Amino acid sequence: MHVVVIPALDGTPMFELSTGAQVFGMERPAPIGVPPEQWYDVRVCAGEPGPLCLRPFGRLDGDMPGLDALDEADTVLVPPTAEKRFDFPPALLDALRRAHDRGARIASVCTGAFVLAAAGLLDGRPAITHWADVDELARRHPSVNVQRTVLYVDDGDVLTSAGVAAGLDLCLHLVRRDHGSRVANVVARYCLVPPHRDGGQAQYVPAPVPSPTSSGFSASLDWARGRIAEPIDVATWARAAGQSPRSFARHFRAAVGSTPLQWLAAERVRRARELLETTDLPVEAVAAHCGFATAAGLRRHFGRHVGTTPHAYRRTFHEPVHETDGR
């Protein structure tokens, strides 16, 4: 079983500490072929001697596992630290380096990025933290390629997220990496949040598309989803929304965070992932069902968004389709 260890420090916020436990640890009905006991074993450990006070009013004490727990971790998720704290326990930094050196995946939420940077795990890498702290991260750690406009960064074996709710996006992204979109969507439904939002390039995930707050654009997105297999151009889409193409494109970017065609490509790739996981359709048929003119077009966009090929993705996440015998 995949072991996720979350080291808590004095002053760690309760919300972000519980985010990882919620996404990785809560029992929930499993989708077909993925028993819940095969998902994650989540452990919270003390990152320094306790008792530990959690913001704003929690407390961790008693017989908690220590930093030795990181020696068994497949993933270490470092939550935020106390505000303006930069004196991290050397034992924690050493444990993080050991875990990374033996191949564990290391991730941080919000100002947990400062802990990873202090351990040297972000040197030469892209990384993100809360928008209010990106300047401080860049000042204290000039060797880190600090990002400023994204929700989370996936750099392979080291991942970072922006603050608060962005940690939930990152955790759902990890579930998708490990178990595919169907499991991630099940987890998202139980967390009562939109399905995991993805996008971008291989090994680097830029800002996922925010959920639109405008009912008009919600209707426009639903309109496009209902026609995902058809050719859709901005002019037709704008006409359906009752706007000029230029006005529609401008308002779309402001409300959704990307251009209409960028959003459409990401949505088509998302649908392709589902079909690759849950059907035996040939890749050419998957491309047609998702609105790509050719299998080559699907492969090009799939590689850009997911970082692999449709065939490789299917080999990893496909759920066999069982035919009944009619009895």
C-alpha cells in the first residue's frame, strides 16, 4: 500500500493538515476494480518534539509517530508552517532529504515550500507557494525558480502548491497520477468539490481552470461539453452565448482563466482520459468521440496535457470491460 506521511510542526494550520488526510485517508466506496484498501495508508507524524499547537485552536499530543515515519513513506506531504517561521528543525530537513534520496515523492502545500527549499529539494526547480509569500520565497532561496501565477507545480518527484484550497487541487492531482481520473473523480465527489482540474505541459502543471462563477459561462461550458464530439469554433460558441466573438473571448478569459480553445482542448483531453480508462474503444474512435479530427491530433494534445501517449495511459489506468454471459 502507498504510504503517505504528513509531518506536523508547531503552528501548522488545521485546515491544510486535514486536507491530505481527507483526500488520501477517508474510507469511501471504491470504483470498479480499485478496492479502497489498495489506495493509501495515511500517517500524521510529529515533525518536532510536542505537544504541537495547530492553528487556530488545535493540538497534537500523546504518542505520535516521530520522523522515523518518513523512512517508510512513498509520499511525504509537508503542510504549511507557522506564519513567518523559517527556523525548521534540522532533523526534519534531514529526514526529507533521506526520503527523497531513496525515491519518495515529496510535496508541499502553501508555505510548506519553505521547508522543502530549506532542505535543498527545490534548488533549480520550479515551485510555488501562497501568493502573499512568493517574493519572500524568491528572496530567501534565489536558486528556486519561483512561479507566481499557478496553483500548483508538478516537477515529477517534487511538487508544490499555492495556499489553502490549492492544496486540495494538488492532492487530487496526486490521486489522478496514482490511480487515474475515475478514482480522482470519486474522491472529488466525496469531498464535494469539482472533479480534479488539470492542464498544461509534461512534468509541469500550470493553473487549473477555476470553476466559473458566472451562470452565463457555466451554461456556455455545458453547451460545449454537450457537443464535445463536434467541431466547435469560437464564432459558433459566441453566437450560442449571445455575444460577439471578440466579447465572448475576452469575457471567457476573465471568467475562466484561459482562452475558449485552450479550455476546449483540455476538456477534450479529460474526456479522452475517461474513455481510455473505461472503454476498449480504439484510439481513433476515442479521438472521434472527443472532437479530435484525427488520432494524431489526440496524441499531440494528450502529450501536451498529460505528458504521455494515449496508449501508455491506457496501459496504466485501463479498467477491463467485462462482458456478461446473458445468464
